[in-house]
Amino acid sequence: MLKKRNPEVLMDREVLLDLDYSGETHVPDNYGSVQNGCFIPPRYLNTAANDDDDPIYVHCERTASPPVQPPGNYFRDGLAKIDFVLVWEVKVRRKRRSRGRSQGEAAEEAVEAAHEESRSERRKAQLARWRDKFIQNLQSAGLLMEKEESSSVKKTIHYLKLHAPWDVLVYYAEELCLRAPLQAQPNPDFNTSAQVLQKLWVPNIMKESVPNRPVDYYTCAFRKSKMEKFLGSDDRENYFTNTQRHRIVYEILARTAYGRRKRAEVGVARLLNEGAFTGAFPLHEGPFELPGCDIKPDQLNKRQVLYHYWSNWLKWYKYQPLDHIREYFGEKIALYFAWLGFYTAWLLPAALVGTCVFVSGILTMGSNTPAKEICESGGLYLMCPLCETCKPWNMSDICPMAKVGYLFDHPGTVFFSVFMSLWAVTFLEYWKRKNATLAHHWDCMNFHEDEEPPRPEFSAMAPAMEENPVTGVKEPYFPEKARISRMLTGSMVIVIMLFVVMIFLVTVIIYRSIVSVMMFETGSSVLRTQAGNIANISSTLVNLALILLMGQVYTALAEQLTKWEMHRTQTQYEDAFTFKVFIFQFVNFYSSPFYVAFFKGRFVGYPGHYGKLFGMRNEDCGPGGCLIELAEQLCIIMVGKQLINNAQEFIIPKIKAWRQKRALSSVKKAQKAKEPKRWEQDYELIPCEGLFDEYLEIGKMIIFHP
């Protein structure tokens, strides 16, 4: 039997979920918004909230002398931590010159410029209203603010620093079910390889002592009513970790509305897409550059420890400091790197066995009887023409391809296939064990989806509020029947996109047949001998381009479909989006290799009764067999995809970073005498786009390897 909840608690929870709540919020008098050292009292904020023409950071009372900026990520008072930073830019207007033009042309250009300027001004005014409303709602949510500016002749950059006070942190920590420490425990050592090497008395060059290892705790879900039971509850400044503070503030940013709920005008992500803000990020904990040689390792900050002991190229063979990664970036990113290191280590035996099998194929290539007979036949055997206008050809022409095909189809490859099947199963089971160990060590085992709060977009667009039968709290509600109908509609879109992939596959097959016939009709012995390879390689390149194009289009479409389906929690949203993208990418990447491996050459027919598709003869396997064509396709797709991924992960971020620094160069030149602040340095960095693409790419690599 459910107990009746306290009305005050219910009201507080409704305020959290209802983004249009207009109740009064108590704002401490000792904090407020600050513009370059000038304090904005709450009474001015309340006045500005009722006036849409004036932004909330216009009215201010100048102080006689601004306080000195303390070291670290703090407000000017040296007490309030900077938990998040919002950035937007305001460009200075420039008048257009019309020298050397007639009066008529100048008048027309003036009219066009006036129209463009009016549209631009309306757009800027709309963004400014959204931004002001968003900041007002953040102030009502209890966040404290401080504003900085960096100006140049061309533009002015505004930095709005956010701080979550203790009451806000406690409230959202309980809402988000954050883990709180109960008792410290010694850090366990889960490194199996180090234990094996130690038992064998083998020196372990991969082991390294990393300073400042985080303390491990027994934890439980945070409860305000049991505050005194948790360790460190008396130290309010350092009780919540920086990662937890960032998560809480981002949750507030994601839930805060700036416009109409039905239009999903909610959250900082939407404002970033619209251009109201140009950046929203937490700050790094100090510089990453190492100080002088006289400093002790335990005096390094967390960022310097990770840079020196983890991201350094010279540490590629060392164990990853997963506890440090988890403390700085959170559990999701730490689990990704744990998985990546585990996968890389397990690839070593697979690569060793594969290399031995390949070398054995090269050594036994001369003992291949079919290849010997083909090469020694000369002009003894004539083969049927491959098209109606083609001439017969000698079997000895395929001698090189027959020898190369033996590398991918000899007795050792059968052993390697069996080995990889066992390797895949064993790898998966051991990773489950490793994953469970890390999840228990990092207190991620007791995560229940029912306790997860609703997504901000779901809360904004849900048509009704209903009482949760378990908690008794009113929550945003979307009818299940409507969600199922939307999911069925999205499934039909997925099926249509899969049919589009099949159409492209048939197009590539026809292209391959046309190129092969064209090579034979040239009459050149070289082109005629290599016609199959040329057609297969060129068609694979075309297929790779289509794969990448379709992948980009479908990923954007799947993201919009998943948002439209109105999933309640972030976990449900990510699961649905992952399922859509993985199904499509699997068919998109592997439809052509699957066709070559299992269907190509099966429906050729025989002389006089050849099978045809759209008036053209069905494809037959090349002279070296279908396995060598399959190897060519896999090699081109894998290598091409890896090259493009490397460009996206290394070259494109470098270009973006260069463009960002170039765009900010004028502001930096105007402030040569000042040392750049942490928020200015971090604004030059490229934002992280998440780990979804990384997981998807590695998942495709796993499918390729077995």
C-alpha cells in the first residue's frame, strides 16, 4: 500500500519536472550574476525577468575595485567553483563600401543589404531573447552566475560562469541517484596478466606506478536525510566530485526551457544548434603541460597525471590507469577505454595465429597442384567466352590469380576459421567477466532503469502529467499506444532504407558486369586477363562511397526518428538509436561481401542457357575463385574506412582547432598583456562528440575479424 506523500515534497518534484513553473525561488543575497566585477542584485533580476527588452545582465552596480582573480576554477570571490561555462559571441557591425559602382547598382545593393540586415537583426534578436530567457530560468533554478568578456575590434566573446550551490547539488544528487561514499576500502588489483607474470617470475614492463590513485569506497545511493552517514559530508566544498558537479549542472542545463514546451524549445543542446550559444563546457582542472623537473609526481594535478602517464605516446605499452580515467571523465568513458585495451590485448594471439597461417600459405604455394596444372597448360585448354561478342580465352591466363587465390583457400585457413570462432566466443565471455568486475568496482552494478529520470526532451514534449504508481510523483507521460505506432512507422522507414541498400547493391553488380564486358571487348590481353580484378576493385570503391554516403544520411534520419518516438529515459533512447543504426550499418557494410561469399557464381547457368539479370548474364566468380574477390572487397572496405576514420579523428580535429584558434586570434591579440584564463583556453578546444561512433566502428571490426 502506497503512502501519501508530503505535499511540499510533491511540489518540489513538480517544480523540477515542470519547466514552466512560476513559483518564487529563494535566491541567496550573497551571490548573483556578475558582469566583469559588477554585482546584479536579485531585485534587478526580477525586474529584468518582466521586461523582455532588456537582458538580465545590463543592469549592474559597479564596484569600486574588482577583486583579484584567485587561482583555480573559481569565481572572483575564491569560494564558488566554476561548474560550467556558457559562451556566446557578438560580432561588430561593418558598413559595406560601394566605391566604383553606379548609383543604380549602389541603390540596389543598399536595398538588398537592408533586407539581409533586417533578417539578420531579427534572427539575432530572437537568439538574444532565447538566451536571456534561458539565463533567467537558470537563475530561478538556483544556479549562481558570473560573467566575463573578451573584446576585440571584430567581436566580443561573453563567458557566463555557472556555479551550483550546496542546496542545488544535494537536491539533484538525490534525484539522479548519485553514489555517495560510506567507507573507504583498499584498491583491489584486477590485473590478471600482471599476476600471471609475477607467478612466472617474468619482469613486467607494462606495469607502472601512477601517483594519486583515487580512493575506493563502499557506496550507496545518496539521500539527504542520511547525510551524516556519508564520509566527508561536513566538507561541503569537496564533498561532490567535479564529475558529479558537472553532471548535475548539465542536467539543469538540459532541463531548462527557453521557449514553448510543445516546440521542444528546451535545453542547452538546442540553443547550441540554433546558434544562441557557441560553447557550453565544464573546465579542465588546470593545465596539462608538465611543470619543471623539481616537482614531485604526487603534486601533479589530475590532468597532468593523465597526460604524462596515459596519453603520452611513449606509454603505449603500459597498463591504462582506469581509475584515474574514471575519476576525471566518468564511468562511460572509462569503460570504453577498458574495453578498447582489453580488445587490443586479445587481438595479439589472433594476429599471431593469422600471421603464421598466412606465412604457411606463402611457403606451400609451390605445392598447389591445381595452380601448377593451370600454369603449365599453356594453350592446351580454351575456355568459353564471357560475353556474346567475346572470344575464347586460355586457361593459362589465370595463372597469377590461381596462385594468389591459394593464400586465401588452403588447409591453414580452415584451421584459422575454427580458431577465430573459438576466439570470438572466449573473448566475449572473458569481457563479460571483466565488465562485471569493473562495474562492481565502480559501483555501476545496481543501476535500475526504473530509477532513471525522464529525458529533458521527453519532459518538454510529453502531452500530459500522470502520477507514477511506484513513487507517487507526477511525471511527464506519453501514451504507450502512440509510442508503439510511432515505432512501427519508424520500422517501416528502416525497411525502406534497407531496400534502398539492396537497390544500390544490384546497381553495383550491374556496374561490375558492364566494366568486365568492356575490358574484354578492348581486345588487350592485359585488360582481358585482369578484367575481373579491375571490375571488382572499381566496384568496391564505388560501393565504399555509397556505404559512407548512406551511413551519414541514415544516421541523421535514425536520430530524428528516435527523438520522434518519445522514449522516456536516456537509456531507452540510446538503445533504440543503437539498434536502428546497427541494423542498417550491418546490412549497408556487409551486403556486398555476403553476396560475393554465398550467392555469386551460384546462378550462372551453362552455355546456351545462361542466367540473366536485366538482359545481362549473371556474374560468375573470377579466375582465382570468389574467395580472392571477397578478400579484395574486405581489404578495400576495411582499409578505406580506416583511412577515412583516421582523417576524421586526426586531420579534421586539427583543422577545426586551427580554425578556432584563428577565429580567436584577434581577441587574443587585443589581450596580449593578460594571461589567458582557463575558460578562454578551454574555449579553443574541440568539443567531444561522444563515443557512439567509436563503439559502432569497433563493433564492425569485430564482425570482420571472425
